[in-house]
Amino acid sequence: MNHTDRLMKVAQQYVQLHKQNNWVCAYAGGSVGRGEADQYSDLDLNIYVTSQSKQTISHNVLFEGTMIQLHFHAWPGSQALRSQPWTHRFLIESRSVYDPFGLLEKLKPAAIRYFRSCDGRKQMLLQATEEIQCYLYGLDRCIREDNLLGAFVAVQAAWHAAATSFAWMKDECCSAGGLFPRIRHAEPMMYASFQSICTQPLEASVERQLHALATYRRYLLEQKVGQAGLDSGKDQLIARKVERYIGIGELDYAKWVLRSEAMLCYVAYAGGIFQFGQHVEMLPQNLKEALALLGVTSFSMEQLSELLHQVDWFTERAKLAV
């Protein structure tokens, strides 16, 4: 039994033991959905439920020795798959776990056909571009307010959103770990520039960085008890992910994962990025040092300009691929 089959079996066992009357269907995503699971993989289990709330609820559970990332979504209906294709693109890498009414079986092929149609791709590009513009608006605000640490977060979020759009439009790639190799291959000089800005060598060992991340997460959780994004179980998930990418020589992505997770912790805590600079200023000294170990710093205007140039490059290449 390979790792994908093992984790699918865990998913089926979990659903069998815990399913509720309002569960519509469930699927495994991520590396399991793609059939690429390895010894480092966790299980992303997406469960659609009948609910009036549109909010996705996520939390982590340990089941049969496997960490499961549970994501509960309100069942969107078939029309939402067409009206919000960018949000639902992950269906392309899904594996059905629970489908008592046959909805996934019927809707997934139709949704994928739409995703690949001319109209569907145009709609996806439009929605991806709106996401990028949202981050760029945040970046402009941070620069106007001289919030350089907020700008540090916003420009990287815009870069990642634009790179994700490029990877999807070019190769239908949903894998976050697949971004860096694609960019490195497509535009090596641009990647080298990005590397010098965002993945510069860090003085601390990986073990110290993981400890720094766990310390920062724990501090935020003490301030906001019960916040799912601050669950200490995520430290285990991140450690395994980092170990995977170091093992295959993707050191840049391993460093990016650590730094990005610190940013996601803050967003889970604060709900946005605009007060990040003020937040860091008010942290105890040991936590300021923890973030510094993770490479949290401010960018120069020249570095911000280069990353914005790359955002434009990704956006234009994504348009050409439609």
C-alpha cells in the first residue's frame, strides 16, 4: 500500500466514524488528491456541509497516528462552481472520500470542463487578478503609512498570488511546492533576483527557526485562545513540510514556508496585515528575535520595486496562457 492509498484509507475511516447528518460529501486534496503523497504528507480532508454560513471552518485532529487538516465548507451548489471557479479550482486534484448522493461524481467532471474552457479560464484569470489587486492595495496603504513591515508581508502575498495564477494558467498546477521549480525553469534570472531578496541565507539552523515559529505561535494563541490558525498541531505539519523540501534540495522553498507561516500566524491573529509593524514593535524582545530568525525584516524600495516587477511579469504571462 503506497502513502496515497494509506491516507485515503485513514480519510474513509475518519468519515465513517464521525460523519454527521448535514455532511453532503467529502474529498481529500493536496498531495493525497494528486496521488503524490509521501512519508511527510498529512491529510487535507475537505467536507461540504449544509449550512447557512459561508465561512470555512478549519481545525487539525490527530487520528490513527495521522494529522488531519479538516476544512468544513458550506455546500456551494453547482452554480457556484461556475461563478467562482478560481476558489474551487482545487477540485481538479480531489479524490472522493464520501459521496452518498453522487454529487462529486456528477459535478467534478463538469466543473473541470468549465475550468478548462475559454470562458472558464477568463473568469479564473479575472478572479485571480482581483486577489492580486487586493494585496497590491494593501501594499500601497502600507507604503503610504510608512508601515514597512506591513509592506514586507503585502508584497510577498501579491507575489505568491501572481505566481500561483501563472502556474495555474500555464500548467494547471495547484501545488504550492511546485511554484519555485516552475519559476526557476521559466525565468532563471528573475528567480535569482527573487532568491536574493526573499530567500537569502539565514544564520539560524532549521531547528532554531522551527522553535522560533512555535514560540511566536504559542504567544499569539495565548492572546487569542481557540483560533484555528494558531493550533500548535500546525508546528508538526510545518516541520514535516520543511523536512520534505530540504530532503529534495528545495532549500529556498523550505525557508519561504517558515517565513510565510509566521505571517499566516499573524493574519490568523489579527485578521489582516495593516498593523503588523506596530504589532512587532510591541512584542517582547525574545519574540522580536524569533521573527528576526525567521527572516522577518523590511525591504528597501528597490527590492519592493523588483518584486512588483515580477508580479507584473507573472500577471502578463498568465494572460498570455488563457
